[in-house]
Amino acid sequence: MKTEFLKPRFTGARFDEHTLPVDVASDLAAYEELVIELAKHLWLSEHPGRERVPRGFEKGFSLHLEGMVEDGSAKPLLSWVVAGALALQGGNNIYFEQSRDLIAECVSASATNHPLPAKFPKDLLDHFNVFGRSLREGEALELPRAAGPAQLTPESRKKLVLDAQRVYSKDVDLTGRVGEIDWEKQTFRLRLEEGAAITAPLPENFSELARQAGGKDRLSVLIRGVGVFDAYDRLQKLAETHHLELLPNQTLAAQIEELAALQDGWLEGQGKAPDKDQLAWATDRLVSSFPEDLPFPHIGPTPEGGLFLEWIQKPWRISAEILLPDHRCELQATNTITAKSDDKDLNLDQAGALPELYTFVRSHLTPA
């Protein structure tokens, strides 16, 4: 037997095409688990002499994603599917419906800064650590409700979890460097770009990547996982590591990528913003080839929409102006004491041009 149970609505840029990202599936699974646990609590509250719900209680409840409702932003239809034999039992169905409605009231109370419903037990608020975790800033999950939809947002979800405990979790992308690895505990220290260090789990399938990155200043890692935060949004630790990716020369890449935010007129009303595709080209070429023995340059934009790389090591000031989209490079090295100057032009589309650029810079830098 199949019965319509819920039509939640997801709002935000990711849902504008009336589709659901696959990571939202974890939210729907967590919602189903919360409905079941709350239904058990409601049944036990009405049967104070019982310590357990009836046998097969939760087997009578299973949510299936039936499809998308056409008139919603991203509005999946969740149907309650019950096997034929269980459907005949009935009786306890009312508790799952009460659970659905009470969850919506709980979400609404948090979003509107009202007290939580008295019937909702605080020990079940921990389920919001998973339910709604995939939501990003500017997104919301709306639950139907007689008095108007209840809106779950990242902020209201955080409040719900913190009502029950001192920390909450959410999905994170972190960039940093791998420090000490504890092979016995299968953890490692991740030194974040802003300087803080946290402990992160090290699943066995990421062990070799962590080993490659360990202790190397120019080899950063991108980690996707679940972070644990306190009430002040301070990251305490990484609870789960789902993805680990090596990022060579990330400091160099970050300098170039910052220029993508420039708009035309950035220089006192003048100044052409670099083309984003051309910046991506330059990032890929430089990051993938930059030698370990050279210091990173300072990188900035040129008024014509190109890149300007500069190394200063007395007595030399060395610059490389990369013209975009021409892919030409104008090199200049000036001795600030003797005023001697060396120049060179390169076509970066030609094989060997980047090694020649690095050789030019290296030849004018005084060994440290």
C-alpha cells in the first residue's frame, strides 16, 4: 500500500532547475529515521507501562521518493509504502503522522525563536546533526504545516542541535597542510591556511595521499568531510573525512584565483579585469610546473587585464608580465645597485617557454 506522506520543498540556487543534488539523499534518509524515533517516543508516552514499542512497529513505515512535484522549486514527493500484510495491521499509523507534524512544529519554532514543542524530546534534537546538514547558506528546506511552511535553514538547524548539546556538525571543505600522522589511531593533524590545526580522521583509502603530502610546505590538501563546530562557529575537529585531494602550489594558485573577483574599472575607474578563463589557463600552467627551488612571486593584475609576477631579492628586482589572452611574457630583471637590466620575451604557448622563464628568474636570484 502506498500513501502520500510529505512534499518537502527545497529552495536556493542549487534547486532552481527543479532537481535534487544527490547529497540531499542523506537529509531525506535522516528525516525518515527521525520520524521513526519520534513515533516510538510518542507511542511510549501514551503507554507508560510499556518499555518497548510493539514488535514490527517501525517495519510498518518506509518512505520512498516517488518523484518531483512539477509546481515546486525542488519539491520531492515522499510516499509511505507499507507491505500488504503490515498494511492490514494499521493501528500505529497515527504515530508516524503525529511525528511528521511535530517535526514541522519543532522546525518552525526554531526558525521563529519560539520555545520548542513540549512533546518533542531534547534527546532527539541530535538527529538534526544529519537532517539538513547538506543545506548551504541561502538554502532552506520547507516542511508543510497547517499554519504555513516550517523552514529549516543552516542557522535554524544549528540552533536545534545546540539546544541539546554544545557542538553541532556540518559539511565542510577545508584546505591545509598535512602534519603529523598517527598511523595507529588513523588520524592526522591538518594545519589550516589561517594557521589553526585540527585533528582529522584518516580512512585507509586516503593513507597514501596523506603520506605524499605529509610535512611538505608546498603540497596542500583539499578535504571534504563533516566538521564539528561550537556555538560560536569555531571549528573543533573533523568528524569524518569523505574526500582528500592533493593541491600542489596552492599558495600560488590562491594568489591568481583572487584576481577573478576583480571588475572592470578596478584601478581608479580604469583597469580591465582579467578574463576568468584566461586566469584559469595561467593558474593551470604555473601551478603544475612551478619549481620547488624558486620562491613564490608576488602576483597582481595589470591595467590591461594581464598578470604581473614579481620577485625581489637584493640587488635584483625581477618581473614577468603575462599578457592575456596573447600568452606572451615580458621578462625584466633590474639590478637596483648598478641599474643593469636584462630583458627577454617569451611565447608561453611554445614548448619549453615556462622552463625558460624559471631559468631566467633563477639566474638573477642570489642564493639564500
